[in-house]
Amino acid sequence: MDQFTLPFIIGHLNYWLFTLLMMTGLYIVVAKGNLVKKIVGLNMFQTSVFMLYISMGKVTGGTAPIFPIDMQIDPDVVYSNPLPHVLILTAIVVGIATTALGLALIVRIREEYHTIEEGLIQKIELEKATREIREFGEVMGGGE
Amino acid sequence: MATEGVQHVALSLTDHLPVLVVLIPFLAAPLVVLIGRNRLAWPLAFIAAIGSFVVSAQLLMQVGDGDVLSYHLGGWAPPLGIEYRVDAANAFVLLIISAIATVLLPYTRASIRAELPERHIALFYALFLLAFSGLLGVAVTGDAFNLFVFLEISSLSTYVLIALGAYKDKRALTTAFNYLVMGTIGATFYVIGIGFLYMATGTLNMADLAERIADAQGNRTIHAGFAFVVVGIGLKVAIYPLHLWLPNAYTYAPSAVSAFLAATATKVAVYVLMRFMFSVFQPGYTYEAAILHLIILPLAILGMFAGSFIAIFQNDFKKMLAYSSIAQIGYMLLGIGLLSETGLTAAIIHLFNHAITKATLFMVVGAYVLRSGGSFYANLEGMGRIMPWTSAAAVVGGLSLIGVPGTAGFISKWILVQAALESGAWWIALLVVASSLLAVIYVWRGVEVVFLKPPQDDVDRREAPLTMIVPIWIMAAACVYFGLATDVTLSAAQAAAEGLFAGPLPLTVEH
């Protein structure tokens, strides 16, 4: 365990925060009953991944990976890795689409169920399922 | 000028096949929305599906003898550029997806018109095409991050397709929402895994990844990446404890959507799992062997029994089929978990056979729903007398699901048992047979209701329309045909398994 020195811990600050953010997001998704809060948690969870990617793209001492306008590239200049940034641009788009779709579904759920609390929705669905079993269960000799 | 351009395209068209298979439905989707006419939506979608089918049949012929096609997107050479890579394994998957979509589309006409409001029909076809092209993209790409993008294209459109079931049952909405949450968690896990792999290897190209992972045995970042990828894709596959989104999604989605998803979506996810376990990571990778034996194999067996067992106690035909899907996915995972070439062949051939079997059965349910208004067993009483053609196909599908000799399901289980015996695990062979007996029970329950009960008074006493009967019987006939003429599928599956099992293919590009 001697690799857990102070410089190691501080040097990996981004990654600690990534883990923290990711677990917080995942916890909100699981623990919160409000559907909008679930989407917020899902968003945090996805955003934490952006942080992971951006962190790994950083090269120590590197600058923004943009060539000068006259294309006179100085070989001594260190650039950060642009690829993770590009990937994350795509991931952001996916995240927005997911959030938009999730929120749209919540709107529709509220129209049908008149609530966005998971507990109440489950109660309504349970009642519906019980009714169905009463109505259709007899065929199979089950019923109540 | 114009003729010159056309000529140029025509000359190089065959080189563009790997990208065309995805592009045809992908471009047809916005076209359907822009035209916005319900009457034109279906023909466009059908033409696009046929186009993809023809292209993937071409691709399968080209790679049949073990060749590998590499297509560089935008002319950027891999590993930097995105590579589409077609070998025997994914050409086979491409063919399955596009064949199912082509057969299913005529069926959707009557089914969707009955289950969706008029104004959504064109949009339905646009979403269908998007989901379709997303699945094709997942199968064809050779780039790990590109796979994620296609996975999300297909997933996002799938969520909406499932939510469309809300016009019949409002639970489709909560189901779609739950699937969205779980699917996104799965996809994000996959991205995290790819991030770790990229951190350790500096590449996203699958063939390149494979080479570098082989050199970096015991790297803990790669272990973590592997774990994240397996769990993320496992959610999409619906490996037993990660299956919670599946039963409701298949039950409450519109019938045509259930048939499409059951036949293709999980199959593509299984393919991705195979691709990662056998191509990107090699079977020799010690860490993976442990995971396969200690986690995948027990979960596959658990899924086989739990899925079948729960299926027995359903009172809804569609939900029964959904739980049976979980059991069938267990068979595929079992083939993967056996970690042998025969096991992998069994998994691939079951992927195909189960796709046609479940497509038949879900299409049959859709026809029942059209006439009786519901998929509860109570709705289906006596339908065997009212709809003899549809119900006969249901019997064929049911027999194939059990694995009766002479049907496609028998072939895959036979090879699976062979693979189990080959690896010395005779008890696994016994378990496969035992779980098939459970399938006998749940299929019999369906047959009993459909054939042995008197029909109810308030049902529409007509056979399903011809546009439904024909696709159903094409699938049912396929179930029988591929149960008798096994050499076609078997040789394709064997070639695919060999290709996957051969380990990393060298990068086709000169560095």
C-alpha cells in the first residue's frame, strides 16, 4: 500500500472526483423516487464520465491541441491529446438526447398517472395487475 | 459530367458495401419523416430493409471463405480512423438482423395500424429504421467507441418504440422509462470500460486493442475496463440478474416492436459480448477465463431455469415469451461460457435459431392481439379454431422453442449439449435437457388455451390478414427448414466461431 502517497492522491484528484461524482449519480438514480431526480442523477452519472475522459486526455505541460494559423509548428510545444475531447463531444450529444427523451417520457407519464413519484406509480400498476389477475387468472385455474 | 459521376459511384459500389448496409436505413429514416406521408412510409422502409438485406447477403458471400473486409470511414486509415470490419461472425449477424426486418415490415402494416394512431405511423417507420440501422452499425463497426454511438442510436429509438405501446396500455411508458434508465447505465458502464482500455492502450480500434491487450497481461486498468464492458453489455444482453427491463418491455411494446426487439436487439448485444470476449480479449487471457467460469456460466444456468420457471406462471402470452427469452439468452451465454469452439458455435447458431423462433411467436401473438384485443391467455381461448393458420405457426414456433427434433431449436441445443460433453461437463448437458422440459410446460399451457378451450363470444372471428400470415409462415417455415437443412447455418456459425476464436486478427493496414 506504499503507493498511496500524498502526491499520488493529489495527483489523481480528477479521478477521485470522477469516482465520487459517478457514485453520487448512480446513488441518486437508485435511491430517489422522483422521476425527474432520477434523470438528474443519470445526468451526473454520465457527466462524470466526461471528466474521466478529459482527465486522461491531459498531457502534463500540454497546451490546447490547435495548430497555429500559419501552420509553423514548433516541435517543442507539447499538445494535449485531442481524441478524448472529440469522443466526449459525441457523448455529450448522446447525453442530451437521453435527457430530453427521459423528460419527455416523464411528461407523458404524468399525463397518464397524474404523478411522477415512483412509489405511487408502482401502487397504481400493482392495482392494475391485481385486477388483471382477477379478471384473466381464472382461465389458468389461478385466480386470486 | 453527371454520367461520369454515376459511373464512378457504380464502379466502387462494391467497396462501399460495409458502410452501405448501415447507411441505407439510416438515410431512409429522415426521408420518411420529411415526406411525412403515411402511405409512403411503409414502402420506403421496406425498400431500405431489402437494400440492407441484399447488401448483407453480398457481404456474407464475400467473407464466407474466411476473408476479412476492412472499410476505412472517410478514407482515414485505422487505428486512427474509424474502421468498419466485416468477418464471418458479424456478416452473419448483419444477415440475421436485416432478414428479420425485411420479413417483419410487411407484417407491421396491419399490426401497427391497429395499435397506433394514424398520425404516428410515418414516425413509427422512421424510428424503426433508426433502431434497425443502429443495430446494424453495432454489428459492422470495428471501433469500440463507434459501437457505443450506434448502441445509443438503436437504444434511444427503442425506448420510444416501446413507449408507443402506451396507446394500448399506459404501463408501456413506465417500462420505457425504466429501460431508458437501465439502458443508459449500461451504455455508460460500457463507455467507462472503453475509457479504461483507452487509458492503458491508447487505441479504440478493436483489432489494435486486441494486440495491445495481449501484450499487457495483468494490467489492472485493463481488468477494470473488461469488468465495466462486460457489465455494461450484460445489461443490454439481459444476463439473468440484469434482465429486469426485459419482461415488461417485450410485454407492453406494440406487437411488431416486440417481435423485432426479441429477434434482434438482445442478439446484437450477445454478439458484442462475444466480440469482446473472444476477439478483443482472448480466451487465453487468464483473468477472463476466471470471469467466464465463475460468473457467466453460473448466471447462464440460473437464467435458463429462472426464466423458464417464471414463464410457466404467467397469464399473459407475451410476458411468457419474454421470460422464455431470458432463459434462451441463458443458453447462448452457456455456449460462450463453455469457452470452446463448439460452445461458441452453439451460441452463434442459437442466436440465429432463437431469432427466427421468437420472431415467429411474437408475430403470432401480434395477430392474436389484432383479433382478440389482448394477449392474456383469457383472450386467446379457442383461437386455434378461429385462426388455424396463425395457430399452426404458433405450434411450429413452440416446438422449436422446446427444441423438438426437426426444428431449428433442436439443432442449437444438440450442439450445446455436444459442447458441454466435449468439455467434460456432463451435468451441464443434463441441465440443458432439464430446462427444456420446463419449456415443454409453458409451451403446452399456450397450446392448451389456444386449441382446447372454446372460443369466446366477443372476438373478431376472422383469420389474420394475409400480410400477417405470410411473414409469420416465412418465419415458421424457416424454423423447420433450418431444423432439417442444417449445413447452411451450421457452416456459417462454424466459420463465425472459428473467426472469433482465432484470436486477434492482424490489422489489415500497413503501419
